[in-house]
Amino acid sequence: MPRVVDREARRAALVSAATAVFAQRGVANTAVSDIVKAAGVAQGTFYLYFDTKDDAVLAVVARIADALLDRMSVRVAAAASAVERLLVVRDVLSEVAAEPGASDLIELMHRPENRALHDRLAEDLTPRLIPLVEAIVAQGVKEGVFRVDDPRAAAWFVLAGLQSVELAGTTISEMPVALAKATELALRALGYQRELP
């Protein structure tokens, strides 16, 4: 009787193996053979799920982006005001940086040999965050606490400011304070004039 393979579980195992090998060796220095060895499968099995190593890189990026966005969306939905919601975005980003194992992931993403992985994460995550932040800004305008004419452009501005904290080479230990300062500047640029929570 042929063995039944759970395709989703096998693909997930390959993505997990790829994540681990990328962290250890770097994306550029990882071969498909390294991934399959870590996953404990034959090389041909890899090609049942991915056409190239780049496809595996995209799967790793998608997993990271999905987890971050899911976590952020749940927490934002639980907050009431626009300011509280924007602070949730900041807090989730800060918490991710402080989690055990996150420093390895952040270090992985910022190694020069993993520039492609970093860029793909930004390319995947940023367009998905724009509607979330745009809705927060629009809510703030409705609440009378933000004063902007174009919530979408304001969302671009806010996200660019938060991303610049990372692009400036901020260390993991400095990240929460830097994100707090960037968020405060974003709130002021949005027209928020009350005392910050």
C-alpha cells in the first residue's frame, strides 16, 4: 500500500528546514541540497514543492510576513482608538525584536548575504501593512485626532518612518526605544496634539 504524504505538512517541513539553513549559512551560501538534507528528504522531493531555491526563499518570507501580520491584525482589532491602534503596530514590532530567537531572525535578515531575503520580506509585508495603517489613519481623522487629507499617503509616511529605524542599523536592544521615538514623530506629523499615552 503506498504511503500517503500530507503535502502541506511536507511543504511546511521544507520551509522550516530552509529557514534554519538560511539562518545558519545565509541565503546566498545555501544550496537546495542543504535544505533537503536538513529536512531529511530526497532532493527530488524539494522539486515537488518548489521550482527553485528562490521559491523556497519566498515561502520563508511569506511565513514570516503572515505571522507578523496576523499577530498585528488581531491586536489592532482589539484596540479601540486610532492612537491605541498605531501604538499596537509599534508594540508588535518592538515585541518581535525582543522575542527569544527573534534576534537570530533579525540578524539573519540583516546579513549582507541575505539582502535578497530582507528585500523580499519588505516587498511582501509593506503592501500588506499599508491598508492596515491607512485604516488607522482614516479612523484618527474621523475621531478628530489626526489632521491629514490623504490617509493612504500618511500610511506610506508612517511605515517609511518605522522602516527607517531598521534600515538605520538600529541594534535589537535599541529597537523598542527607536520605534517609540519614530511613532511619536509619526503621531505628531499626523497632527496628534494631545499628550502621548
